[in-house]
Amino acid sequence: NNTKIAFFGLGNMGASMAKNLVSAGFQVSVYDLVEAQVKSLVDVGAIGADTPAQACEGAQIVISMLPAGKHVESLYFGPQGLVENIQANALFIDCSTIESNAAISIGRKLNDSGHRFVDAPVSGGVAGAAAGTLTFIVGGHEADFQQAKPVLENMGKNIFHAGAVGAGQVAKICNNMLLAILMAGTSEALQMAIDNGLDPKVMSDIMLQSSGRNWTLELYNPCPGVMETVPSSNNYQGGFMVDLMNKDLGLAMNTASQHNSVTPMGALAKSLFQLHGNAGNGKLDFSSIFKSFKH
Ligand code: NAD
């Protein structure tokens, strides 16, 4: 495969995603602010870069997987930004979860500089990233979507075209608002069962075969010891940080206010996760919200 991809952001999600592109035979040059992250990707066959500009050499496609919109803005347009260093008419694919309006403005600025942009946030968590089974939710022009799709298919199983630039982020934020509600609700139900002497594993099995069934029970149980390979059974390390969920819930509330959407459940989830983050749990996985129901 002759396509060269410059990949930025090798954190909980990005490291596995970049690795899957290497396995698929792409030439992947990688850059992260944390040197050790770059090294771990070089060990599996990626080309390490010391600077963002170096990663751009010969690349036609950029993929970024960064915490928030400000990081994407500064990587693309800041001093030594990618926009100055990549070949003309490159396709930028941003997989981070960022504000929809920020994605729209980034897309416009890239177009003005002779490049193309799709927003392509993901769902599926760190396990989905590792297994290459992520869901990609893409916003952008049809032709750009068609170019991005065969690349994304090496990191994900379901690739959706949600609409114009920014639409991917709107869809993603609706999904994550629901995820936060489900994680808090599942935690609350499990703890009430425990408070009444039930075994959380048995209770989880019951709900999995009953009408309370949902993604958190299927793949991401918040109660330690119920599932082996999830963050809750690893002291809530790895996974999806509370700080990032709070960022997403903030984006959801902004999106709600734009068109007067009524989101009482989302607003409550935001307060619960904010309280939990402010209490010093920001770097833990978001399923640690379970701890706040314990007494
Ligand atoms: P993370 O904090 O683990 O990783 C982010 C990485 O970006 C870090 O390694 C950091 O050093 C790097 N970085 C920051 N600024 C940079 C820059 N200017 N240049 C290069 N590298 C830079 O975060 P994550 O969990 O991998 O999440 C990334 C994005 O994906 C976030 O927007 C998050 O909301 C979203 N997301 C995460 C999950 C999840 O389960 N973790 C699931 C879906 C979506």
C-alpha cells in the first residue's frame, strides 16, 4: 500500500488505531507530545517523527486523535502547523471528539489552504480501538468520505456518513450523552442490588436478559470483578477518562442550547460526572462513577 498516513495523538485510543493501520500495510508516520508513545509505535513498525512537520513528509492523509478542539486547532494551524508542512490537497481526518462548530471552522480553514477535511469521531472504546471494531461517524463531502472510508475500515467495522462537516460530531455527542446517562443509571441499579444483598454478577446477568440491557452491561460493567478485562477490574485505569467524558457532556450541553433541545437527563449526568471529576477522579475511567453510589 503506497498511501502514507501521518498520525497524531497516540493515547489510549490513537496508539491502537495507528497500530492497526501499520498492520494493514500502510506507511504510518507517528507523532505525539509524549516520546515514549512514539517509541511504542516504532516498535510495531511505524515511522517515528520528532516533529509534526517531519511526520508530514510524503503523507497524503492526516489522522488526528487528540483530547479536544484546542489541541486539533494548534496542531493544524499553530506555529509549525501541519497546514504549512503537508503536501497540497491533503485529506485531514480528525477522529477526536470536538465541538461541532470547531470542526466546521477547521474544515473551512483547511479548504482555504487548499486541503480537505472530514470529522470522524469514534465510538467503541479502547477495546474497540484495539480490536479494530470501532464505529466511525463521519461528516464531510461525499468524495472525501469515499477516500477516508477504505482507511477507516482498517480501524473500524461500521463507517457511517452522518452528513456535512460537523455532523459526525453532533451524532457522536448525542451518543455520548446517552452513554453517560446509561453508565450512571447502570451503576445506580447495580449498587441498589448490592445494598439489598444481591451479587452484582448475578444482577448483571439478570439485567442482560431483561429490559435494562445496555452497552455498559454488555461490554463495560462498572462494578469491579464482574468482567475481567474492563477498566473497573483494573482500578479504573485506562479506558475513557472522566475528564474527557466531562468535556463531551459540556459539548452536549452547548449543542442542546443551540436549538433549545430539552436534555434533563444529560444535564443531570453532567452534574454527576462533574462532581465526580472535581472530587479528584478526573484521570480515572468514566465507569468509576460507580464509586459515587457506594456507601
Ligand atoms: P488520551 O488523552 O489518552 O490521548 C491523547 C493523546 O494526544 C496523548 O497521548 C497526548 O500526548 C496527545 N497529544 C495532545 N496534544 C498533542 C499534540 N499537539 N500533538 C501530538 N499529540 C498530542 O485520549 P484518548 O482516550 O485517546 O481520546 C482521544 C480522543 O478520542 C478524545 O477526543 C476522546 O474524547 C475521544 N474518544 C475516546 C474514547 C475512549 O474510550 N478513550 C472513545 C471514543 C472517543
